[in-house]
Amino acid sequence: MRPFSLETADDLAEALRLGAQENAAGAHVRAPMQYLAGGTNLLDLMKLDVMRPERLVNINGLQRQYGMIEADGAGLTLGALARMSAVADDPVVRRDYRVLSDALRLAASQQLRNMASLAGNVLQRTRCNYFRDTSWGACNKREPGSGCAAMEGVNRRLAVLGVSDRCIANYPGDFANALAALGAEVTVLDGAGGTRTLPFEELHRLPGDTPHIETNLKPGELITGFRVPAGPWTRRSLYLKIRDRESFDFALTSAAVALDLGDDGTVREARIGIGGLVAKPWRSHEAEAALRGRRLDEASAAEAAEAAFADAVVHSETAFKPELGRRTLVRALLEAARLTI
Amino acid sequence: MAEDPKTATAGSPFGKPQVRIDGRAKVTGRALYPSDEPVGNPAYAFLLTSAIARGRIRRFDLGEARAVEGVLDILTHETAGGEAKPPEMQSGGKTTTTLESDRVWHDGQIIGVVVANSYEIAREAAFRVRVHYEKEAPSASFGSPGAEEEVREPGEHKDYRVGNADAELASAEVTVDGWYGTPTQHHNPIELFTTTCAWENGKLTIWEPSQFVYGLRGNVAGQLGIDPEDVRVVSRFVGGAFGSKGGATARTAWIAVAARRVNRPVKLVATRDQGFTIVTYRAETRHHLQLAATRDGRLTALRHEGWELTSRPSDYNVSGTETTARMYACPNILTKVNIVHADRNTPGFMRAPPDTPYMFPLECAMDELAARLGIDPIELRRINDTQTDPTNGQTFSSRHLMDCFDRGAERFGWSRRDPRPGSMSNGDWLVGLGCASAAYPSNIAATAARVSLRPDGHARVQIAAHDIGTGAYTVVAIMAADQLGLAPEQVTVEMGDSSLPPASLAAGSSHTATITHAVAKACGELRDRIARAATTSNNGPLAGRDPATLVLSAGRLTAPDGAAEPLVDAVKRLTPGALEVYAENIPKGLSPEAMETLYKGKPPMSRGQNREDVTAYAFGAQFVEVRVHSRTREIRVPRMVGAFASGRIVNPLTAHSQYMGGMIWGLGAALLEKTEIDPRHARYVNDNISEYHIPVNADVRRVEVIMIPETDRDVNPLGVKGIGEIGIVGVNAAIANAVFHATGKRIRQLPIRIEDLL
Ligand SMILES: Cc1cc2nc3c(=O)[nH]c(=O)nc-3n(C[C@H](O)[C@H](O)[C@H](O)COP(=O)(O)OP(=O)(O)OC[C@H]3O[C@@H](n4cnc5c(N)ncnc54)[C@H](O)[C@@H]3O)c2cc1C
Ligand code: SF4
């Protein structure tokens, strides 16, 4: 860890003022100023010397203003500083947006969920070990242009969807896949106080040739919250997470599914997110399309899964993952169809 | 100790559940682990470790690091390399070097030490050091180009050739033949690897968690070229060791050197990832296991060949075939072990070092044979059970393997098992039931103890023994209380300090047997002195009695006819202060020089498989239920039952924890634990406990432990066998066998993962 200064913002104006960047170009993860929420990802990476911000701006004081969990007929509003545990346990979220509650509840540990904020959660960075350990020379995400040690190394936990020939890191989070599936929006403020809203699916970027640029946030921009539109599918929803151990483990594969079924079991609408093996939070429009108008059964679920993984690219240790991903999605769809709501 | 006539009392705490005497101190934070011990004005060390596995250090750029304010010193091979020698390993001979030269033997090797006014400064400076290497292509593992294989020579461990196994395998009615593998595993005790060193008037004090304070003392003295008498090692509490704190490692001497150089105490708390490379770990192994049998299930041949991975200079290997060769009656046995050298750090002890990896192939093969023959796996073991050691014809001091199977099977509900693979399920989950034998040699070492007794009935035991979380403090208190007729609360125990009488290495499940015998001996001599004085005095109720018949219990010295004298009076007759006895116990079969060996820091251990009177082992049976999801193939373990016959149990409460902990570890070793190594760079990749997985609570459902009462008069006078390690043995095989039963798939490479079952 390197020396840094710590400032605390009690309100939004102060946060944006303190967060304002001299140079607002480049990737926000590499900027000299970082907002500090729960700190459970940022401080880890600083201790590992992977992130070396010079200034931290503590935004936990904004929780009063941006800690909301509010549902109305049009949807669900979640503040950036709502804690993972609070949202997971919220009775309305549990009943009406079960996939969100599941995704949060199955993530990390209770202690971490008590600390961690929603915005920090969606912005968590990959667990690729070659990225998190600076003694590895080759990591395009950490040192642009240095290569990728994982490509032919230990990569069992990395991605097969959305990868590039520069980086196969996975986006490790759970909640973001559910947000992507439900077509959420994210609200962002810039240093000048301007607000913009973008589809959650557009918050993160694919690695392509620039894996070190992970999101479309500019340095100094602050996430204030998320808006999840209501829909007849949000109740019949769940998040299925497949992992080596029963708890406190990142997903090898996961599926966020939300279904609107007709009385005869026909899929009127499906919302499908994929996790664990994706380069960024992932919504599979292909799988959704494959299901729409079909009766949900083993065969249609399998076709949807085929569609979801059609573009998978595997490496030395990830050959099994598309198959596990497909089975995960099929299982999630069939289990969601069986839910009593 | 109900069976010893001298102390036969109903009130003895021996064998009764006793809460830990140090439990309160531990949960209230008052127990001082070595890095908690206060030292004046310490400086802090941060280790520099190599980022390559093989090559040389061409140059360090230290300018930026030295410029960080508060940096006191940076030790490298150039600045301090001549100031210490490498430690002597417990096992396997030579090991890799660290700062002694520019040579890099393995990933994460200590190549420097930054010393600064605070931990944070030292860490920051360490991040600013640049190292220029001359890299050489490293060999990571078995089969890597450049890995060197050799056949193990007989020496520390033995191999066996009984009859002609190869000929029998070639002509037998039924054979099974399989290749197996176990991965690199790391102990990851929650207490990190720490060392604090302070010099005063040329004398060095080391605070470091240790399973062998005399061993560490002797080693560091040798490394620094000083008199062992000038070194003191303090390790009062150890936050988990499992073998990883058994031998001296290079870091200790370098921290001592650093403290001498900066003329201040120096404190090191190595990071979690450094713990993967600066100490030892469980080596990766491969096995070729072949069995031959008659159609009715009698084994006719066993051939077990092992391969073990180690560092370039070390011959570290384990005695696994010494156990597998003895498990079952078999007329033709051949064992062989090969050592493979690669560019890795030197491995070492980890819970049941030989038996965890070696029993895996044997117990899987027995299951496979049972399936092949259509014989129940338990019955197959019964057919081949024996009271005679098949390698040398000696009898086992006691062996209740089948009692363990029978009691365990009953509790587990084995009779409900449908033997056809894939035949049992529960909802979307396939169900599998598996079992395996467990065994672990009963070891005991020479050790000394000092016991003092005050007239007020308070005893103090001093012994440089080690409580590595097992409950050894409590065992000592129970033993002294039993022998002196006191309650455990009346006994103060001092351990974990090399200024106390020497105790051997806390490893090999030997420590309870070792320390109870030493404490019993010292207490016995105390009792004899009191009894002699009481019987030879002219007055007093016991005058003229035979001192050998007097019993100490419940605070009284009592003759067979009921005449008694309060302990207070009996002690006061000798002294108004405290009576004190120092005694050394050298177990049967060890040479009289054993104590001298121990004082020099080497463990004088009698091993159950090497004895010339009996073969001494504890036995057990492991039962596991697994669930495998029919679609996504996660493997979960809702139930485990372990039944063990391990002699007399001193404290059933802590014994239960030991067994249970071992079984849970077995679950982790079978399904989760694996240190991943990058094959091109020979470097560990998941060197943290976020990605090096051990079971969490949610993985551990019902775990039942059955302790089978066992009287063994031949293993040692108190009939105490070790229990610290047997709990893990065989669990990996029981799980693999259960997975086979659930899915029909034999997985012979650990850990068993989702992708193996897709
Ligand atoms: C052992 C372990 C296991 C875990 N397991 C899981 C798991 O299974 N599933 C899972 O999903 N997660 C898991 N996590 C990750 C955990 O959920 C994240 O660490 C946590 O959600 C991050 O939230 P935080 O508030 O602590 O973020 P911080 O660490 O404070 O911030 C992370 C990043 O987001 C930025 N940031 C934070 N808030 C804002 C904002 N409002 N606007 C702009 N930028 C912002 C910060 O500057 C920083 O760059 C695990 C973590 C650990 C340590
Ligand atoms: S996969 Fe991405 S993060 Fe991992 S080493 Fe390669 S470039 Fe770095």
C-alpha cells in the first residue's frame, strides 16, 4: 500500500467537488482519485498494490441521501450506497424482485454484505489472480500492453463469454448480472453536477483491445443509484449460482432469470442474465429470443442455453464452462417455471 | 486413570470431558500468541520474495525503497548473505537457500528483508524494490521438462517386498489397477507465520509459533553460529499449525540478523501469500496402485508405487507405503517410492503427512475391488482384516478396525445402501454412500517435565510442550491432577518456552502420549517421595506402611486399610515451600541418548510402524454421504460418520474436536483444496484464502464421531494412542467412493470437482 490522503464528503456537492478530476480523460479505475464506499474491494486492491490512488473520497456520508430502497408501480429505485445486506433482506425486494435479493444474498459473506454498497458491488474488479498479484509481469488490464498471463495459465475461474485476445478476465459479481437481466438503468453525476442515465448494460465495457478500461464512467463521476423497471416477470425470478463450495465463493457459472409465463406455460417474456464466466455483467438477448412464445420445457430451455453460449471461447482450463453454463441456465429456467408466486 | 492401582480413583479427571483450561484466556483475547507478546520499541520487517521460480538475481534497485522515510535496513544476499546459514529440515536432508546467495530455487523464495519503523513503511518500501533476474526455465511439476526423478533409497522410510507381487498380479483371478493423484496443499493456519526477535547482552529471544521450541532453538543457534543456551524460543499459544510450524524455516534466523543489525527488536508478520512459499506444505503425489484377489475377496497381491514432488535439493518424502503395506492381510506386497525434483519450495509435514495421500489410492482400490467382486466394501475389509502385521509377522498392539466399521455402519445406516451406482437419489440430487479405512501409527517421544507441589495442594507443571490448538494444556493438567489426586483447576501449566524442560516435536500424533508419560513419571516420583516420607516418619497416620501401596487422591494420601493423611501434612513434612521433581521419560525402544538428542533439538521418536515388539497403530472407519446435483453436478456432503479406536482417550471433549476437525479437513482435501500452479512459471496462483478453498460452515452438515473404547497394554504404559491425525485419513477415499456410488464415475485425481462429473 502506498500513502494516500483521505477526505470525507458529507453531502453530494462536497463529494463531487472533492471528486472533481483535473484530468477527466482515461479509465476511472486508473484515476488518482477514487470514491471509497465499503472499501471491501478498493482497499484490498490498494493493499495488493494493484490500485494506487493518491486520494480517496469517503462517500459513506451520502448514504442518508442515496441509501434508498423504494418500490412503486413503475419499478424499484435503489440508492448507490444502500448496503448489499439491506437490499437482500428487504421484504419487497424479496417478494417482487427475488432475483436481485438472491443475487445479493448468495454473494460474499454476511460481514462483507453489511459493509459493501451497491455501487461498489457493481464496480468490483476481476478476481483474476494474475491481475491481483503485481509480481506477474503480464496483465493487460493492470499494465496495458504487457500481455496476458492467464491466457495459457491457471484460468479455470475466468470467462468464456465476451473475452478478447487481450484479456479473458471474468466479471466476478452476481448482482450486476441480475440488474442487466432486468434492464435496469444507472444514474451517474459528473463533477459539474450534470446527471446522465444509462442502461445498466452499457455501464461496463467488453475488454476488446483495452481491458484496462472497464466501464464507461469517467474519472470523478459518481453513481447515485439504479432504477429497475417493473414488469410481470420480476416476481417469477431467481438467481442460481453454481460454485465449488456452498457459500462464500464466487460463481463458476450463474443464471439470473425472470419469466412471465402464460397459463399454458408459454413464455410471454423472459429476462436472462449470465454470470461467473462473463467478461462483463451479461444479459443474453439471444436466449430470451429463443424462449419467447415457446412453452418452457426441457427442449426450449436447452435451445435458449445453446443460444446463450453460441459465442463462447474457451481456454486451457475453461473447456467445461460452456456446458456447465448451459446446464445452469436450463436448471434456473425450469426451477423458475416451477416457482409458486 | 482407572487402571493404575496407585491412583485408582473415581474422582480422576482422566477420560472425562474437561473444558480447556486456557479456553477463557483464548476467547477473551488474553492468550498471547507470539506476535502479541510485548517487546520494547520494535522495528518491523517485510519480506521480499522472488517473482521467478528459477534463476539468479542480477541486481536490486533499492534506491526508491531506501528513500522511503523510516526505512532502517534492507537485507539482501549482497548486504547480509553471510550472516546466517540455512536451517536443517526435520526430514529430507538439504533444502533451498534464501539470502545466502543470488540463487533462486523457487517462486516466493525470501530474497530480502526490509526493516522499517512501521509495518506500513516496510511494506511500501518493499513495493518499491525492483529486482533484476537472470531467469532460467523452471520445472513446475511431474512431467515438466527438467524435472528429475529418482528411486527413493531406504533410509528414513522403508519399502517392502513380501512374496512376489508382480508374479501374482500377472496371474491373479481378479485385479484392479489404477493411477491416482493428490494436489499440492497448504495448511493456511489462521495465525500467520510470524517471528519476533530481540537481543539482549548477546542472548537472543525468539517469539514464534512453533510445534517444537527446542528444535527451533537448536536450529537458529546453528544457523547463526551461537550457543543454543543463548537462544530462547517462546511460543505459548499457537493459532493452528498442522505441521506447518514443525520445522525451522529460513525466516527466523534472518529476523534475528535484522534485529542485531538495527539493534532493536524486529517483528515480522508474513503475509498470507508469503505463507505459501516461505514454509512447507503438502507435496503433490502420484500413485500406481494394483491389487490382486481371489473371487471370494482375499487379497493375494498389493503393489503400491508412489511419486512425490519436492524441491531440487531436498529428498523430503513420507512413509505412506509403511501404512498401506500393513492395512490388510496379503501374502505378496511390493512398495516403491520415487522422488521427483522440480523448482518448487521444499514440502513438509501436513496433517497425517503419509497417510492422507497414500491411503487415498488404497482405499479407493478396495472399493473398486468390492464393486468388481460384488462384495460389500465393509465385508471386503473384514475378509482381509488381520491382527498380524503382514510385513513382518508381528502382532498389532491392538487393532479394532472392524469394530470401527461395525459401529460406524450402524450409526450411518449403511445397510440402507443400494450397492448399484446411481441407484439412490433425493429430489434432483443423486445420493452416494461411501466408506474407507483409516489408520495412523501410534508414536511416542522422549520428553522431560518438572512438577512442583505446594502444601496447599497446588501443583505446577513445566514442560516445553506445545498446544497447537489441540488442548495440550488441558491434557497436562488432567494428567497431573490424575496422578496427584487433585482437580485440574489446582494445576498450573507452563508450556511453549525453551527455558522449560524439553519436550519433543508436537507432530505425528505423538504429543499426548509423549507428554502424559513424562508428566506421569514426574508426578510418580513426587508421590514416591511423599509416600516414603510419610511411611518412614516416626509419627503420622501412615508410619510404617509400604510406600508403594499408598494412593494419592482427593487431597489425601491413603493406605489400602483406609488410614490416610491429608496431602498438606504429607508435603509439609518434607518442606514448607514446594516439592519439585524433574523427570525424563524415555519410551521403550529408544536409546538412552534420546534425551541428549532432544536437548540438541532433534525429536527422539518411537514410531508405531518401526517397533520391534509390536506394531502400534490406531484404526478407524470413515463413512460419507454425498449428494451430486443431477444436472449441474455440485458435490455436497450432508453427512459424515467417523468411528475410531485409538487407545484410551484423555479428554473426550477435545478428542472429539480433533476427530471432527480431521474429518472436515478430509472433506476439504477431497473436494476443495488445491494449490494451483502456473505450469510455465512454476508459481503458485491462488495463494490466498479467497481462492484456496477450505470448507465453510455451510459445507459442513452432520459430522458424527464415535470413540470406540480400547484398552491397549502394549502400545505404552498408559495405553494412549495419538488421535490428532487419524480423523483426516481415508475421508478423501470415502468421498471418492461415495461419488462413484452416486454417479458411477471413479475420480482418481483430487480434488473432485464439478467438471469431473459433467
Ligand atoms: C472474500 C470476498 C468474497 C466475495 N464474494 C463475492 C461474491 O460471491 N459475489 C459478489 O458479487 N461479490 C463478492 N465479493 C465482492 C464484494 O461484493 C465487493 O467487494 C463489494 O460489493 C464492493 O463494495 P464496496 O462498497 O465495498 O466497494 P468499494 O471497495 O468501496 O469500491 C469499489 C470500487 O467502486 C468505486 N465506487 C464505489 N462507490 C461508488 C460510487 N457511488 N460511484 C462511483 N464509484 C464508486 C470505488 O471507487 C472503487 O473503485 C466478495 C468480496 C470478497 C472480499
Ligand atoms: S485475463 Fe485479463 S486480468 Fe487476467 S491476466 Fe489476462 S489481461 Fe490480466
